[in-house]
Amino acid sequence: MSQSHLAPAVDLHATTVDRLGLAVCRGEMASGSIVRIDELEERFGVSRSVVREALRVLASMGMVASRRRVGVQVRPATEWNLYDPQVIRWRLASHGRVAQLRSLSELRTAVEPQAAALAATRAPLASASELMGLSGKLWEAGRSGDTDLFLRLDIQFHRLVLSSSGNEMFGMLDSLVAEVLTGRTHYGLMPQHPHEEALQMHVDVASAIQRGDSSDAHAAMLAIMTRAMTEMSTLWNEEAHKSAS
Amino acid sequence: MSQSHLAPAVDLHATTVDRLGLAVCRGEMASGSIVRIDELEERFGVSRSVVREALRVLASMGMVASRRRVGVQVRPATEWNLYDPQVIRWRLASHGRVAQLRSLSELRTAVEPQAAALAATRAPLASASELMGLSGKLWEAGRSGDTDLFLRLDIQFHRLVLSSSGNEMFGMLDSLVAEVLTGRTHYGLMPQHPHEEALQMHVDVASAIQRGDSSDAHAAMLAIMTRAMTEMSTLWNEEAHKSAS
DNA sequence: CTAACTTCACAGATCATACTTTTGAACCCC
DNA sequence: GGGGTTCAAAAGTATGATCTGTGAAGTTAG
């Protein structure tokens, strides 16, 4: 009955990777700056092994590099592997959230219409009809104003389109899409009641995929992306204002 | 003068990561199979530290997972981070090269036209004119039949379009594109003298970007992608034949 | 015989320490 | 001042010791 009384029994490695990665993304450890391993041991209160294993992981993400006799150097952001889910999460939890959200949205605009088009060719019948079902529920949630449910269904919908494309590279972007959808909802960029057209577009995508019409699927998904970009453009502009040089 | 006479002074960590990653990608360690750390120590002839640090890296790529009392388990390919440059390289060095090449090409088809469109809006003048220069050299190399030079210029061209898009996510895909271009050349999928139209399309992309015409840039790049996909389709078909179930 | 509970040993996780290797930088000599 | 030598700092590698979950075998109760 006593599996844990107080000690959270946290995973030291995972925790350390997370703290380090976040510190780097947040700029608490500036690009180019150098730290020694024993500093990090002390800073995080863990042993050398844990620090080293964490550093190896960060290094494989291109975030740090270590050289003998020198120490561990933080690498510039241009070297980071931005497609690593952890890196995405850290960056969304740092300043530059907005720029990140914009980049990710532009990527979605490129990828999702193409994924929809492929899905129209390759999606198994079961997936296609599940998509139809989801788009129906999505409509319902949109009309009733249940934003929480809407978000969950929206994520599920896009995830299914991506995986139905039959392309592993597209399918892998589901976590990225989930982050964007969650992010924009969290930033209050979604109206309480999504516009009727937006809801209709999801139905259109599902329907086009079901009847195997690549071209329509592509067009409908592109319309969704374009609308989403427009809705978020207010955010870009605000940001551009703030950092107007 | 004597920085190294014989000892390659290889990096044990990098070597071990590479050997392990390749072994997993090649299926030498089947998905779901389990190994103990001390087995790997012996197999690779390195110490626990090295094996553990390597495993942490592989784990962060989703390729393995380790559990107490059990060992290290190879995770299914669906969990791997396919956008990690190392994973891409390992997979291209394994069976499934062709499927990989196809996935990557589909991704290119989605991304590059969009990148070209953005570049038309955002590319600095210098980059645009450099693109024009590259497309000119590309034409020349194509006409003269210098496939090696052509490949290098082609990579440079597409890399510059991606980076000129001003989107960090697109820019990061340059290594991926380089792999595809190199791969298809290596597989003899490129004619000695690229078709005149293909060369012209590159000029069209550069020209559209220079005059800021997003729509034309998108269309021209899409045409390049479509043509490339067609040229490679023979490869897909061969493969489909071989593994016809 | 099944189900729940206990025990126990295994293998990873963490820590500590010793030793090796690279290499930046100080030092020295001409 | 240029070039070579020495030195020590810090990462890399190896290994033993200990801690901690946890699967499985063994045990008991129903």
C-alpha cells in the first residue's frame, strides 16, 4: 500500500534534461556561453553520470557541444533540431512563443493540404468514415460553444488526416499540430463559436477524402490553414509592434 | 607536426551511438527485442558509461526505452523521430531506402513550393540574385552533363530557397533535401542531361522570387517537385513489385 | 484451482572515484 | 616575436558500490 509516501521518485535523468533544455531555450544560458560539468552537478544537485547523460541528449539535439579542456558550450539556436518534440515544447514555454507559433503554422500550411490530398488517395475506408464522424462532432461542439471539447476533437481530426496520408513523415507531425492548436486556443485566438465556414471546411475535407477527391481535399484543407493564419495574424502584428526596431 | 600517426582516436560515444542506431534501423535488433546493458558493453567493447550515454541518446530519438529489472527494449519504428538527421541517415543506409526516399520526396513536394512562395515575399535582394546566379550555373552544368557539379549546385539552390523562406522550420530541412538529391543521383534516377524544361523551371523559380511573385514561385517549384516525383516513380514501382504480398 | 499477497533477486539508476587523453595556455629559449 | 615545450584543467572512459523499482517465483487463503 505504500508505494510512495513523500518522495516523488522523479526520474533524475528526465528532470535534468528538461531543466537544462528549458534553461537553454529560455536564454538563461546564453548562446556561446560555457559551463563546466561540475558546475552543473552542483547546480542541479545530481551526480556526474546524470549530468553527462543529460548533456549527451542535449548535444544530440544540437543545443550544446562539449570540448575537452574547455567545457560545455551552448550552441546558437540555428543549430537546434527544431523538429524534436522536446525542443518544440521548450521553445513554446519560452519567449519567442509567438514566432514559434508562426513558423509552425506556416509549416502546417505546407504540409496539411498535401497530407489531405494523399489521404484522399490512400486512406482506408474506416479512417475516412471516422473522419466524417469527427467532423460531425466538431460541428456540434463548435455550435454548442464547448471550446475544450472542440480543441480535443480538432486535434484528433488533424491527427487522423496526417496519419491517413500514409506518409510517416507527415504522421510524425501530429504532436506539432497538437501544440499549435492548443497554443492558439490558450492564447485566446479562437472565437467562442467558430465561424460556420470553418466548421464546414472540416466537413468538406472529410467528405473529399471519403470520396477520394485529392484536389478538393487539398483545397479544403488549404482553406482551413489560410483562415487559421488570418485569425492569428493579429498576434503577429502585435508582436511586430512590440519588437519594432 | 604529429597530430596523429596511426591511432584514429575515434570518439567512442559517437561511434557507439552510430553502431547502435544503425543496428536498430537495419533490424539487426528487432522491434520489441530486449538487451541488457552489459551485453552491449561486451558487444561493442566499451564501458558502461559509454553504453549508457549512447542509450540515452537513442532513447531521446524514440528508438529504445529502458525499464528497470527488464533491460533495454527496441521500440517500433513508428515511435522514432524521423526528422532527426542521424535517423534519416541510418534509415537511408538500411533497407527501406526507397520507401524513405519516397516519404521524403512527398514531404519536399509539400514544403518546397511553400518555401519558394515565402521566399518571394521575404528573400533579401542579395539572396534572390544569388539564386539567379545559381540557376544559371545549374543550367550550364546540366547542358554540359557534369552530373557531379549539377548535384552540388542543385543542393545549394534548394538550400538557399529554404533558408530564404525566412522560416526556421523550412530552413532546417536542408539536410533532408540534400540527402534526397544525393540519393536519387546515386540511384541513377537522374538523366545525364537533365531535360531542358527542368532546368528552365529552376530559372523560373529564381526569377519569380526575385520579382517577388509568390504565386509563380510556388507554381514553378511545384512543377519541379512533380517532375522529380514522376522520374522516381519507376523506383517505387520496382519496389512495389518486389514486395508484392 | 484461482486469486491475492509476500518475498526475492535481477537489472537499471545513481553515486563516487580513479585513471586516461586531449588541448589551451603559460612558459621558455633562441 | 616565433616556435617549441611543459603543465594542468576539464572532458572522456572505466569500474566498483549502492540504491531502487519490479517481474516472477513462491506462498497462503478462499
